[in-house]
Amino acid sequence: MSDESDERYARMAEDARREAREAAERVRIDAERMQEAMASDEMKDEGLRQNGLIYGGLIGIAVVIIQPFLGAASLDTAAKISIIAFAVAVPLLAALILVNRQEVFRGRQTSSVMVLLAQSIGEAAAVVGIVAAFWHISWVAGVCFLASGLVAAGVHSAGWWKVETDREPVS
């Protein structure tokens, strides 16, 4: 009985090793395909287009949200945070739109650390402004927006990954 068990475990171990090798090979092939896709002009162009859309969309949202605050006699803390965050975000995002147009024209992204900082600060400030504006209306709305925004970022990431990894290999 123990010889049969030993043989069975040996077969199971060999099957597991084979499956692990096959999985590693699939991962390697997917990684190579992702690197090829990332390096492609098509992928670079799409990344540049998405950045421009993000910057413009955040500016548009800021303009719409701050309208009611402009004529308000007084603002609560959440509204003040929203206005200050947008005051930081809008000029940075506007500059990034101009940089993005140059990137699209040249077909490549800048490697400037200052631009990377502007992207991070501008986008983060815009999100803070939106969350604070929702919080001004209701703290529950602010929390819901923040939570659904995090889920949306995960959905975008997962969707992008799935679209890219399901692509047929570039010949």
C-alpha cells in the first residue's frame, strides 16, 4: 500500500511541477507581450490621449463644482478645502494639458521630475477638491465618492490589464 501511495504522490508532485513550469511559461509570454505593447507607438499614443482626457476632465469638474461656492456668503470647512484644493489643481492641470499637447506632437512622454510632481499633486488636489465638495453636501457622499473612486481605479487597472493580456501576439 505504501508503494502505491509513494507512486501516487510522486505523480502528483511531477504533475504540480509540470503545471508550475507551464504557468511560468505563460507568465513569461504575457510579460513579453506586455513589454512589446508598452513599447508600441499605439500604446504610447493611447497613454498620451488618456492623460489629456484626465487633465481636461478634472478641470471641467472643478469649474462645475466651484460655481455655487463663488457667490456663497460663507463657506464651511469642507467647502474651503474644496476651493483651496481646486486652486492648487487647476493651474497644474492646465500646465499639464499644454505639456500633453507637446507630448502628443512629439509622440513621447516627458521624463521631467517636475512634470511627474505636477501630475501627482494636480490629480491628488483635484480628487481632494471633489471629495471635499461631496463632503460639504454630506459626509456620507464624500466617503461614498472616495470609496467608489478607489474601486473605479481598480476596475480601470484590471480592465486595462485584461484587455492588454488578452491581445493576440504582435507578429
